[in-house]
Amino acid sequence: MSVWGTDDLHYYSSTKKINLDDFTLTRDTKITVLSGAGISAESGVPTFRGEDGIWKDAEKMRLATPTGFATHPDKGWDFYNLRRMNMAGAEPNNAHKVLAELERQGYDVVVITQNIDRLHHVAGSKRVIELHGTIWEIKCGNPGCSLEPFENKDVPIKGIPLFCDICGTHLRPNVVFFEEMLDPVNVQNAEIRTRETDLFLVVGTSGVVYPAAGFAQLASASGAVVIEFNLENTPLSFFCDKSVLGQCGMLIPPTLNKLSRGEFVYEC
Ligand code: BJW
């Protein structure tokens, strides 16, 4: 098994469509969720792409690269401080809460999230793989430095830009910038879980960033039932047995209720 899996994750093709009437969600079902920015949109956290997306501003997108942040750590921290303020004020919405409630009721749920906001944790989800890190931790910008990432919840962080006491390099958020490797342990755990999963939910992601997007393709190729929740179709729709279009906070609860034949109930 490859740790990165990007070679085989990219190019799966899917022609299968599983009839959801033949599928029943039970406590033995391994459920895996791949979430993206869209799951937090109803909590007031902006998405990246699209009309109101953060990446409309090309400078901000450059700041989310290792070189961009290292060149302008002051601007980089301004950008992340604004996002910390936004995320600190955000509450989990029904999409985060229903997934946490599913786990709480004894269903076998793992969330693989691309989000850095920790709203899945706040909602109560216990088994969460943070593929792109978290804004609530800081690490040294020097990958060779011995400083371990540490939690910091100050909003805003004062005295920016911050520098490492050990090596003097700038400090930065513990998030995965473009062109950076994801934590191989996280990727491997996500890959193992995806390969063995029965039901794979793709929630609020544009499905264009890899290796994350490849997990939906891997789930499909591994025989899972794959259901997408999004406002619109995405490049991943092709790999899904069903795309449920609309706000995920509204649509996930009734879908889970239906799949469980009424056993799982979540009151919005
Ligand atoms: C709703 C909704 C509602 C709204 N209900 N739905 C060429 C050059 C360089 C690199 C590459 C390259 N080609 C490929 C790569 C690899 C690159 C990549 O995939 N790039 C593509 C974009 C082309 N990947 C990487 O670089 C990764 N590393 C890597 O591959 O290392 C190996 C390597 C090294 C060097 C060179 C090449 C490879 C790392 C990726 C890290 C991504 N980082 C970010 C920033 C994190 C920190 C931060 O937040 O500041 O992660 S970018 C951003 O995109 C963020 C997100 O997690 C990620 C995915 O976005 P997401 O979550 O899908 O959000 P949106 O906005 O795109 O979509 C929201 C969706 O929600 C939409 O579909 C809406 O419709 C929907 N929605 N409201 C339901 N209510």
C-alpha cells in the first residue's frame, strides 16, 4: 500500500451506481466522511473557491504557500489572524452536529476533514483526521527545527510576526500550504479507513485539491456507497452513487434517517 497513494488515487474511474434502496445503514456500517469548506459555510466560515471564496484574492492564495508566507510573515499572520477571529466566533451547524450525534449513538464514524477550523471537534466528533492541519496550532517555519507544534487559541495573536526561540525562523500556523506534504500518518490512516469503508460521504468540497479528493475516488473503487452533499455537482460527482444537491446542514440528517430506515433520528 502506498502512503501517499496519489498515483493510484488520481485515476480511478467509476461506472458503478449502487441502488441506495439496496443499502441499509446500521451500527456495523463503517461510515467515513470527507469534509471540506462547504460544511462550515452554514457556520459563517467562508469557502475558498467560487464567487465569495477566499482565493478570489490571488495575494491571499500566495500567502498560503511556504514561500509566500516566509517572504511576508507579517501579511501572512494578518490573513490568518482575520480567519482566527472568524473561526473563533463560528459555531458548529447541523451538518457537523448530525455527524457527531451519529458517532455518539454508537455508529462507526470517522471524519476526514480538509478544514482547519476544528468545528467537527467542537460539535463532539471524536474520530477526526485533520488532513490540512489546524489554525489553532503554531509551528516553526523551519521543517528541520526541533520545536513541536503547540496549541495557541489567542484571538488575535499579538506581536506578529512571531519567531522561533530555538532557531529564529518565523513561526506559522500548523496548516498544510499548497505544495507541502501532508502528514504521512494522517494520509495513511485516511487511506486505510477509506479502503475498508462501507459508506463514504463527500460533504462540501469542490474536490479539486489532492490528495484529499482522491479518497472519494478510492472509496468508490473499493466498493463503498459514495454520496456527495454539495450545492452543485463537482468533479467527484462522477464517482458518487448519488449527489444530494443543496445545503448540507439541511440534507444530511434526512438522508441518514432514510438510509437507516428510520433507526437514526436527529432533530434539527
Ligand atoms: C456547500 C455549501 C453548503 C458551499 N452545503 N456544500 C500543480 C502545482 C503545484 C501543486 C499541484 C499541482 N497540481 C496538483 C498539485 C497538488 C496540490 C493540488 O491538489 N492542487 C490543485 C488545486 C491543482 N496539492 C497540494 O499541493 C497538496 N500537497 C501535495 O500534493 O504535496 C505533494 C506535492 C508537492 C509539490 C508539488 C506538487 C505536489 C497540499 C494541499 C494543501 C491545501 N491547502 C489549503 C489551505 C489550507 C490552509 C488554509 O486554510 O489556509 O486547503 S488550499 C484549500 O483548498 C484548503 C482546503 O482544505 C482545500 C480544499 O478546498 P475545499 O474544502 O474543497 O473548499 P472549496 O472552497 O474549494 O469548495 C467548497 C465547496 O463547498 C464547493 O463545492 C461549494 O459548492 C460547497 N458548498 N456551501 C454543501 N452549505
